[in-house]
Amino acid sequence: MTLLITVFAAIISTVLWYRIDEDRKLGMLSLMYWGASAMWLVDAIAEYMELKAEYFTPALKDMLNDAYLGISVVALGLIIWLIRLLYHDPKGKIRQLLER
């Protein structure tokens, strides 16, 4: 589940970056999600090598834990991206707000 959730987040952020992001602010977000997807892919391969056929029949509890972890990773990526975006303030809106 973690792999699927992060791959979907990576695909969505990449499509948004390619289609509508003229200022190229979403590039870092999509790269973070692709990096997380690569990490979970390596984890899935290692787990498959350990469990073999049992890998494809996880318990419901394990699936829920993995889904929670995947959603947490996506949320943490968004938080890091937002903090970076606010720090760099590309349009100067926060600076204008603080100067008032």
C-alpha cells in the first residue's frame, strides 16, 4: 500500500508539474515522491524475497498499517514542500504581508 500511495502521489504531482506549473514550483515535490516510491519499491522487493508467495496475501491489519504509513509519507512530503515554498516566497507575498 505504501508503494501504491506514493506512486500515485508521484504521478499526480508530476502531471501537475508538467501541465500547469509554469513557475516550476512542483518539481521538488514530484522528485520527493519519486524518491519515496523508489525507496518503497526496494522495500517491496526485499520483502518479496523474504516472504515469497505470502507477500501477495497480507493481513488486513498489515494493509491498514501500510496505508496509514503511505498517507503519512505523502502528508510529510507536502508539509516539507510547503515549508520550503513559504521560506523561499517566490512571489514575495509573505514579505509584503510582514512589512505591513
